[in-house]
Amino acid sequence: MPFVTVAAVSRGNLVDSADRRWRAIGEARPDLEPALALQRQLLTLVIDLAGTLARGPLPKLSLPPRYLAAKLTRGVPVLAGEPIPVPVPILAPALLRLCEALANGGAGAAATHIRQAIESGSIEPGSLLIASLGRDQAAMRTGAVHRGLAPDLVWLVAELAVSPFVHALQHMVFAHRGPGELQSALEAWNRGYCPACGSWPAVAEAVSGHRTLRCSFCSSAWEPTTYACIYCEERGEAFVTAAPNEERKDRRVEVCSSCNGYLKTVDVPELSPFPLLSISDIESTDLDVAAMEHGYARPALKDFGARKG
Ligand SMILES: [Zn+2]
Ligand SMILES: [Zn+2]
């Protein structure tokens, strides 16, 4: 089944499972300890934010299944271009806390400057959150550079704060679909980018041989039916899957010399529930290094045109 619904997990189980995985990574890779400590702080904030969002209603979206099915059939992710009201009063305080965690966890003054820009009103939290939800990297970059802020860090802070909201949105739109056009369109989704938000996957998680792409933003899970480059659909000799470490065939990279893209693929016992996918990502940073050393890169976000409204 190409689209996979990842079961929700209680907060306690989520934290236990995350702790187990962080401990295992820390034992294998002591050099990653500082990065893991920071990730623990960031993910705890995201988990708590998801809990707060779960207690309130999500915005009512007028997105009929037939309309969404038609979008998917055209290759357009369901949330792309939709004017979605973002719960700014809930998400904005999280932006500040994320900046603080980043400032203490290694990003230093660059993160403090972002917090100050939000507190002083130089950055309007609503615009930042909407730009992130709309995946508008160009607008965010321009805004950050204009204010002398580190664009990648601004992007990360906003993405972390919006991620529980977009995760809940994709769940709301997809999880309760009945049989019908939306279900069929999702089943037919064979693209490399996310059918909900349009982001590229952070990683492919393979469970019992099922290569499942996991969205780097909203954590959607989908399984392409063809074995090809997820970026350019190359399936000839230019597309190669390799394990950089001979002893660890469970950790691979798919590389494509047609588009120079790469994708990490890791065997896991089960798909990571939101927001623990970033643990699979940090656990496999050596694969990023190996791919980048050979000149491969992750492509820029796809652009699905201007937002409506
Ligand atoms: Zn997504
Ligand atoms: Zn390619």
C-alpha cells in the first residue's frame, strides 16, 4: 500500500522510545553526544507542542476529497497553496523556546539574535510560521538576510515550531479518508516528494524490505512502487544504491549521477512515529557525509507556485 498511516504513540512511550534510541546512538558514537543533547531538548519542545495542539481543535479546512484527489493526480501536494490559518498564539512561544535551546546547545549568538528579532517585533511570528508552512524558502531567506540573521537557522526554528501542526494537518486530511477518489489518488502517489506538504523525505525507512519515504517536515510515510531516483525518476545505471560501510548493509545511500541527488535508506524494525524521525536522520549523519564527499547533494525544495488568498 503506497500511503502508510503511522500509528500515534502516547507521550510516555514516545519519550521512552526516544531515550532508548539516543542512548544506543551515544554508545556507538560518543562524538555525537552534544548533538544528541540538543536534539533531546528540541524534540521535547516539539512533543509538548504537539500535546498542546492535540487538546485544541484544528482549523476547519474546506478541502473536499474530490478536490484533493484532483490535486494529487496533477502531482500537487494537498496542502500546497492552501490558505491555512496557523495557530500563532500556540506556536509563537515555542519559537522563542526553540531559539533558547539552540542558543544553549551550540548555535550560540546566531540563535539569540533570532529570539531577539522575534521578541522585538522585527520578525513577525505569524509571517514566519506561514512562510514555513507554505515552504517558502525564498521569502524566508530574504527576510532573514535583510535582518542580518542566519537563514538556515531561521528556517530550522520555524520548521520545528510548525512541524507538529503540519503533522496534525496531514493526519486530519489523510487518516480519516474513506474509500473513494482521495484514497485512490493517494494509492497512486508515486512521487519522491510528500503528498501532503511537498517536502523531500529526510530518509527512507525500510521495514521488512518496504522502502518507505518519510517526509522531513510532516513525517508522512509513503512507499513508491518503482525503484528509481526519487528526485528525477532515473532508474538506469546512473541510479545506484550502496552501503558506504561494508559491515553495515542495513544503512545505505541511493545516489543518482543524473541529478546528483542522494537519499539515505536505513533498515528499522518499525516506522518512527512523529517527531522521532529526526532520530533516524541524526543516527545516519555519516551517510550524509559519505554522499556529500562524493559530490551528491539534496536538491532544493520543489516550488508548487504561489499561495492562494
Ligand atoms: Zn510532508
Ligand atoms: Zn536523480
